[in-house]
Amino acid sequence: MLDIRIEKTTAPKAKPTDESKLGFGQIFTDHMALIDWNSDEGWHDARIVPFGNFSMHPAATCLHYGSEIFEGLKAYRRADGVVQLFRPEENARRMINSAERLCLPQLPEEDFLNIVKTLVRLDEDWVPHSFGTSLYIRPFMFGNDETLGVHAVHNAVFAVICGPVGSYYKEGINPVGIMIEDKDVRAVRGGTGYAKCGGNYAASNRAGERAEKQGYSQVLWLDGVERKYIEEVGAMNVMFKIGGVVVTPALTGSILPGVTRKSCIEVLKQAGYPVEERLLSVDELERAMDEGTLEEAWGCGTAAVVSPIGKLAYKDKTFVVNNGEIGPVTQMLYDTLTGIQWGRIEDKFGWTTPV
Ligand SMILES: *Cc1c(COP(=O)(O)O)cnc(C)c1O
């Protein structure tokens, strides 16, 4: 395992005092983590340094050819003060898979976990205290060759930044409106859909903006080949309860394998709900809406945990789901996952790790 050199800041910043006003991704802690990689030496010079700007060559690979991947996880403060992570090894492994897809170097799981924990421990006072608030952790990696030549990456940087974020649901859980996108696609099988890379987001922006202009909060993506099968919603995976069965799209290669998705499936199975991971066509969903068998729909991801869907638009039709209210299964998943993450209920799955 790599040794980590620590250089502490001599000018600590003032921490936010009002936790009810924390937003997302605007405030950063005093330190950041960095590890360099090149094809001769491999991973080296793991270090935690004062948070600050990067200096980079204008020809750096990531700025031209999109060789960038990232992760997102949170540190939660329990009522007893202990700070814990939720399934961080899942993020470490997914980053290895993303790196493999984009021909970036693979950081060993133990180095990922060690540097994330070391950084969170050093900036532990930045982890907010109220339920729903957390420290958002953003590991990322980019190609850093100083040439415009197109080839596999010979220089890369792994970095971790983090900052306190507010509760996603300040005014209670409000079901959102989602537009089913039938023009743009996010990813295709064989492409980078299963990798957490910046490029997937760049490809998503146009449809996202169109949906927002029409008053919807995110788009529901269809598959990139036939525009027929449901994939995921914005930056979340998606689940539907149809006629008593929870259905979620199978991981076919164009869908991001979410940690929250995986955790929801395990919680549901343990609670005795039938869960099906399979292809779900938009026609089947439309039929369920017409026939009234669509009981609940929700998105799931680290940021919101679960986000109930109250309204679905497809072509010129709109459907209201569960009277626009959060359903009992969605609520159960929210209560169980947030209960485990913030240490309010016993973690029977062994998903949490104190830092
Ligand atoms: C990160 C992400 C998700 C959710 O993954 P979690 O591990 O649950 O946070 C879903 N879809 C996309 C496109 C994502 O980038």
C-alpha cells in the first residue's frame, strides 16, 4: 500500500455555521488528496495537501479527449459523533471498472480506501452534524499527458476533494416530474454508459435542459439502439413497482451500476418483496400506467438516496404516479437506507465503516 505524505494547511478556512443553508458542491474542506501515475513508475507520491488550484499544461489529455472518471460517496456523522462511510469499497471497485473502460490506470482498492479515509479523518471537523447533511466525497482521475497526440494515457492524476453538503430534502420529500426522452440518448451498449465518466454527463446536458424548460426535473433515458427500453433517470437509477413487483432495468452495459440501486435491491429482497432485474420497455410501462398497475416509481442514487417520481411524461401524454405522493415502499427504502447511513438503526448488512 502507498504511504501518504501529509502537508497540513497553515491557513484553515472558516467552516459554515448554519447547516440548514448548506447547498451542494460549493464549499470545500481545507485539504485534498493527490496520487500521481505514469507508465514508468506506476502510482507514486500519494499526498494530502492544502486545498488549492491545479496548474496544468494546456495540451493535457483530459482537456481535449475527455479522459476523466469520477466517483461520489458520502461521510455521515452518527448521533454519537462517529463519522462513517457507506460501502466505500463499492466505489473503489467501480472506479477500477471505469478506469479499465477509459484506459486510465487502475488504483488498487486498498489505496483508494486508505486515502479517502485519511482525508476524511484529517478534515473530520467539516462533517456536519444534522440528520440529512453529510460530507460529500468526490474522487476523480484524469489523463495528464502534455501532448495532443491521441494514444493511451502515460500520465494521470488521481485526486479527492470533499465538502459539506445539505440535506437533499429540506422541505420534506417532494415527488418529482420526469420526462421520458425519445430523441437524445445517453449511452449505448459497448460505449461508456456503465463507467462513471464526465463524458456521459456532457452527452446528457441537452436533453436535461430541454426537460427543465418544460418544468420537469430530470429525463428518463431509453436505450440507445431501439429507444425502447428504460435505462435510468438523470444521475440516478430507476425502479418501478408494477402489480406488486419491483422492476428495475438489468445492467446491460449502458446503465451505471449504482451502489444505491444495489443496496435497494438487497433491502427489498430481505424485506420479502419480489424484485426483477430485467428489460422493461416503455410500452410495458405505458400499459401499466394506462391500466393503473404502476403503483410507485422512484430514482435512487447517493445524492438523494431515493427520489419519488410523482409525474411521468412520454410524448404527448402525462401520467400521475400514486397521486403524486411518496409510496410506502419508496418510504421504507428511504427510512432504511438513511437510518443505516446516519446510524439511527442497526446496520444488519455490515455496510458502514467508521473512518
Ligand atoms: C453515480 C450515478 C448513479 C448512482 O450511483 P450511486 O452509486 O447510487 O450514487 C446513477 N446513474 C448515473 C449516471 C450516475 O452517474
